[in-house]
Amino acid sequence: MISQRFIESIVGLFVLIAMLALLVLAFKVSGLTSFFPGKGFTVTAYFDDAGQLKIRAPVKIAGVQIGEVKRIELDPVTFKAIVTMRIYKKYNDIPDDSSASIMTAGLLGDNYITITPMYSQAFLAQGSQIQYTQPAIILEKLIGQFIYKLGNTDKEEQHEKP
Amino acid sequence: MIASITALGRLGINELREFGKAGILLYQVLCCQPNYRKSIPLTLQQVYMEGVLSLLIIIVSGLFIGMVVALQGYHTLAKFGAAQQLGPLVALSVTRELGPVVTAILFAGRAGSALTAEIGLMKATEQLSSMEMMAVDPIRQIISPRFWGGVFSMPLLTLVFNAMAIYGAYLVGVQWLGLDTGVFWSNMQDSVDFYADVINGIIKSVVFGIVVTWIAVYQGYNAKPTAAGIAIATTHSVVYASLAILGLDFILTAMMIRGW
């Protein structure tokens, strides 16, 4: 016969494990809030168009993840997207004149930010802003422009014929 | 002709009587005067027997179901170049459906059958009648702790199952197939809603917990007091519980998707 005290402590442990699982489901899976901000520094960048960029999308240099997107807001004056990124602490030697661009992984994939390093001797630090940015490439816009151009060339040809 | 109609009527009356007996048992369990000093230790023992001892099978099956869903989902999604959506696929299917349903079916097999056999044997060996002779209410002493233990364990087991399944999907998707960690979690967090998906899954598991333990306890309490009777009761307990889970799951899903 197992003692009552042992049973009570095991059941307590069981409840604790389940509560831990609930916390994982709440914060890690459904992203209620990000609970444990890791070590790093935040950098902001203004984009004309953030496209389908999402919170927690990766920030990369040369395809290697160096941080993630923390916040996406709208600037009320310029109507640009302010993207706040958290860069991991160990990458503290990125030149501050680097440019940031929003790229798409594959044709239908998700957006991520690529930082192209330049040659300045000053480095990005907590709160600094990336000056040179390239907005997201929106596929629909590109297709629209392409079709518009096709239409124009057709018309020009028609004008030339008579 | 008349005889067959009579047989049908007798069958119907017997079935209704069974439902009535089960309802009365549930009423007695729910409405009996609780004696907290005595019944809480008894219930904790049952949480140990039904919940803690089921943890191993729940953890292992959760891990493997998560891994299998991730593997299957990856190969289908990769055809459309949408492998990044693996996180949402696994998380939604597990928290909404697979978690509560599979946990409840495993629980019916692991704990429900044991409950039925235990109570049935107590009845066959006349332990329940001797308790009544000693003025100990078997409902309070035996049935009620087992019922509440099962109802309490079920949502906790579902939570553990969900977390393990998603961890299994992470192992396969990120560690093995090489998806991006950030994309995996960010897509998942983007599409999984805490209240609509996680909490609704837990509500389902509470309902399943009530139904599974109710059926198990009733089948045991109402078993024929013979060896064959206990065997039949145990089989019925698992079969009826599994059918009830699948049927109720459809009804609950329909209610939840249409917003009650």
C-alpha cells in the first residue's frame, strides 16, 4: 500500500506538469505574449511597405538568423511601417550604415528581413535606426505593373500600324 | 409479426431503463453530501490511479502522434511550397481535435476499463453490499471518488498530450526536416488563438472526462456479478465510451465552430 503522503506529492507533481504544459500552450504555441524576452538589443527601421511581415519573423544576414521582428507599427505622421527588431547580443558589430530589406522565402513563402552590411566603423546598438531600407516586394503589384506594361505595348503597336 | 414488435418494444424499454439507471447514478454522485475530510484523500488516490499512472502512455503517444502528423503534413505541404505552414497545421489539429479525442480514447482504454473491472469485481464479491450492511454508502466511498478523479485527470492529461505532440512536431519539423525555428513558432502563434483553440480543446476534454468516467462507473456498478458479466461490462465500457467520445466530439465541434 502506497502512503497517502507519497500519493499527494505525486498528484501535486502531476498538476504542476499539466500547468507547465498549459503555460507552454499559452505562451509558446498561441503566443499570448512573449513572456521571456531573450538577451539582445532592439533596432528600428522605417519601411514604405511591410507586406506580409509578421511578428517573430527572422532577421538574417547572408541567410543566417541574427534576430527576430519584435513589433510592427504605423508611424502616424509619415504613414510608414516602423519595424522593431531584436538582434541577438553576440552580433554587436553590424555597421550602422547597413541596409535592411524585406524578402520573401520562395514564391508564396513568408517575409523576413535581410540586413546587408556596409563598411561604417560605427556599429548598430540599442535603439539605433537603420537608415536605408527596401520595402517588401508585393507580387500582386508586380503582376499588375507587368500586365499594364503589356497592355501599353499592345496599344503602341496598334498606333504604329495605320 | 406482433411478437417482433413486442421484442422491439421490450428492447426499447430496457435501453431506456439503462439510461435512467445511469442518470440516477450520476445524480447520486453529483448530489451526494460531500464529506471533504474523507473524500478528498480518496479522490487524490484515484487521481493517482487514473491520471498519474496514465501519464506514460499519454506522453509517448502524444510525442509520436505529433511526430507523425508533422511528417505527413510536411510531405503534403512541401508539394505546394507551403512547408512553413507546418506549425499551424500541427498545432491546430492537435489542440482542437487530436489532443482531446485521442487522450479520451486512451483514457477510456487505460483507466475506464480498470474502473469498470474494479467496481464490477467489488460487486461480484459482494464488497459493495457488505459496505451497505456496515452503513457505509458505496456511492460516496467508491463511486464518487473514482468519478471525480477521472473528471479531474482528463483535462490535465490533455494538456500534457498537447504539449508533447507539439514538441514532437518541433523535433521532426525543425530538428530533422530543417524548417526555420522562428518561422515554425511565429506561424504557429499567428494562427493559434488561445481561447478559440486551446481553451475550447480543454472544454471538450472536460466533457469527455465526465462521459468516459460516467460510463465506466455505471458499467461497473451495474455489471452482472459473475466473471462473464465483468468481462462484458469492461468491453461495453470501452466500446460505449469510445463511441460517445467520437459522437460528442462532432456535436461539440459543430457548436464551437458556429460560435455556440
